Amino acid sequence: MDHVDPRRLIPRTNDLLALPAVREARTRLNERVIRELVRDVQEQARRGGLPPGQVEPALLAAVAARTATSLRPVLNATGVIVHTNLGRAPLSEGAVEALVAASGYVDVELDLSDGSRSCRGAGARAALLAACPAAEDALVVNNGAAALVLATTAFAAGREVVVSRGELVEIGAGFRLTDLMESTGARLREVGTTNRTHLHDYAGAIGPDTGCVLKVHPSNFRVDGFTSAVSLDELGRLAAANGVPLVADLGSGLLAPDPFLPDEPDAASALASGADVVIASGDKLLGGPQSGLLLGRKEVITRLARHPLARAVRADKLALAALEATVAGGTPPVVQALHTDVGQLRGRTDRLARELGVPVVPHDGRVGGGGAPGVPLPGWALRLPEGLARPLRTGDPAVLPRVHDGSCLIDLRCVPAKDDGRIVEAVRRALATLEVADAGRAG
């Protein structure tokens, strides 16, 4: 009997595309993606890595697993609340519902009562002003850096920005505030030294060419020891006396003081101290979507809103909807994690430790995202073998632990309690994977 080349037994493309599950997948995946999945499994079979009889099941599994986005949900078990690599703030249920509602046609710039054009983002603006009564007006742009660029451009393009040398911050991925501001055409007038800046330093620098005075909260580092900085109260009086705007870049996004973070600045206090405009990020301690917030005096915010650059950096309808729901809705996950009851956290951790037969160790969480640097958030973690980190990251669900001091640590601070069971199952699968790998090496 003649030998049949196994490759001739590989199902034809048209037959695979006609499978009911593949046809149904066209409601969520486009034709190009589906055909790529078909070619991938066929190619595996041609190379001998997949028996021809397994092509159809492999394709059905690939189609079922494939989503229209490459982003994967991750359970954050690091203890870092605002984790930049994980998209910073997880949204509240209300914000997620608002995103879905805003995904279609919405009245983002329309007054439905008379059919005329309305002010964009009015709902988010109203929610911010209700939450921060010290602000006379508010403007939302697409992120915190954009807010700083807009303010610098409007106030100081071709002029000087007076700023302390101790506040020239580099943020994530190597971006420096100095570069951002200079890209607007502003000139930096640095005053003081890295560790000490005095009021007379600012006073001596302010002149006819001053566009604004900038106060930056160095949120991702601390300078201790022989230090001196000028308060917003002092700067506010100095700026007002010289008729120049005072811009306060707070970074983290607190609208009001938080007793858990007494050294973290907030918008209400900054405005009360004399800042003309406060800049903050909506996706940090506020717990909302990526956005830049500008809060301040009405005439100042109006000036910023009318600047041509405001159009280029404006927030889209999804961010506006999620921001409004974050501010006006229930407690966001970021705030819940920050205020986690340590006793309850210990109880959850102990329960999982008993199920898994692993030890519990003290573990300090962190705010993250450049907020409250060096401030520990006391808590607890499961201590696992370091080798579990990779299978946990690549498993389903993906779990991101903290690898520290030769251990893989699972901190439940940022994990919703409803997902505790998923953590247990993920750890068990990772342990099984590690045991198989160890057995293979021993053999």
C-alpha cells in the first residue's frame, strides 16, 4: 500500500473556516485574524508539531482563546496600589459602567433639550467642582504631562518659568519635566539648590519676563537632611504681589487631605494656599482613568481652555465618563486598597496560607505611581518559592507577585476578595508546573 504523506491529511482552509465555532467568531474577530489562526495551526501540522487529526480541535481552542485585544487582565499581588506597568488605577464598577454607556453615541457636546452644542465634559467638570469646592473651575485633558504642557505654553511660551532646582523631576520612562516645559518654548529660570531653596531665591528671579512660578511636588523621591523648601502659602503671596500666576503640580491626584498620607499634597489645600491652578493626574490616587486635571481660578482655567493647545490634549468621551463616575460614584479600588483594614488583610492571607500550606510574612505595600515615596503600608503576604514567579505571571489568570529576597510574595492588598479563590488555584497550578520542571531536571 502506498505511503500517504501526513500533510495531505491536514484539513483544508475552506473546511476550517466553515466550522460553526469559527463562523460564530466573526462577530468578535475580523477575517484577517481568523485566517491567521487557521494558517498557524496548519503550519504547526506541516512542521510535524501537530497531528493532522488535532488541527481542528487546536483551531477551535485558539479561536476560543483569542480576543480582539492583546491586553491581558492581571491580578496585582505586588502590594503596589498604583502600578504604572499594570495601567495604574483599576476603575470602580461605576466607572466601568460609565465606559460601556459612553462607548456608543452620547451627549458629550450636545444639549438634548434644544439640540444645540454644549460644553464638552460638563458632567466631569461639575463632579470635580462638587468634590473640590476650593476650585472655581476645572479643565480635563488627556494626562498630567499634557496639563503641565498646556499651562506652561499658555503662561510662559517664549518667557520664563521660575522653578526650584530641587523640584526638577524625572518621571517614568525617562521623561523629564524640564524637557516637557522647554518643548513649549518656555525658558526655565532655576532657583535655589538641589536641597535648599528660599523665598528670596524666587523673589530675586521674578521679573518682567516671568510667565509663571511653578511649584512641583517631588512625588517619586525624597530629599532628607539639610533641606529647605518654600511653602505654597509663601509662594502664593509672592506671586500675587508680582501679578504672576502660581502653578502647583501635585502629581498624585488627591482632591482633599487623606489622613493615611499626611505629607501628600491635595488640590483643596493647594488652592487655599494661593495656587492659581493645580495640576494632578486622575489615574493615580484619585483612582480614575488616565487624565490630567487642572483646577483653579475661573479666569485662569478659562484662559487655558481657550488656548489652541487645549484642543490637541483634550480628554475623550470615555475618559470623561469614567472620571465623572469615579468622582461622583462609590469608593474607587485605589482608595479601598489604601485604606485596607490590616486585620482583615491578615485574615484573608491566613486563610489562603492554610489552604496552600505556605507561610505568611509581614509585607509593606506601597502607593506607587510616584505617590508617597517611602511611605510603608503595613500588611502581610504569602511566601512562596521564587521559581513560582514566572508560571504565575504567565498562567491563567495572570498573577503578578513581588520577587524579593529569594522569595515570591503574594500580597492581597490590591486583589479583590472575590478573587481569592483564583489566587489559590493559580498558585496550585504554578506549584504543579514547578514540580514537573523539577522532575524533568532530576530525570
